[in-house]
Amino acid sequence: MIVTGGDICLILVTILLPPLAVFFMTGCSADLCINILLTLLGYIPGHIHAFWLIYRRIKARSRYGEGGYVCKCIELMHSIHFEYLIVFCI
């Protein structure tokens, strides 16, 4: 696994404020809500969750390459909507 400069910055932000690092990685998502709740319940669980997300991101990047991982569920949903749009327009 290769750790980049961006990952090191995320680790430093995670040490200071875990929800901010999660927001930088995932945006406004369920992971952010989970991390905020874990941080409010105890500072350490929020850290563990944020570090786990960073680890998962680094592992996915090493396995699939930079930007190489695409969720098949989202791809499938887009193709289904597109097919319905074509049927609806015809």
C-alpha cells in the first residue's frame, strides 16, 4: 500500500477532528453521520472509524488504481434510468 501526501494530511486532520476528515473523504453521507455520533459518544470511537475509512480508501486505491473503483450498483441504477428514459421518450 502506498500512502500519499493527501493521506498524511487526512491522518493529521483525523487526529484533530475525525468528522472533518470523514467529510473530506465522503462528503455529506451516512459515514459522516456515523462518525459524528461515534465522536459524540466518545472521542476514540470516532478516531477508529475515521482511520478505518482512510485505510479502506488506501486499500481500494492500491487494488483498483487512482479513481479506478466504480460501484456497480450506481452504474446499474444509471443504466436502468437511462433505459426507462429511452422507452419513455419513444
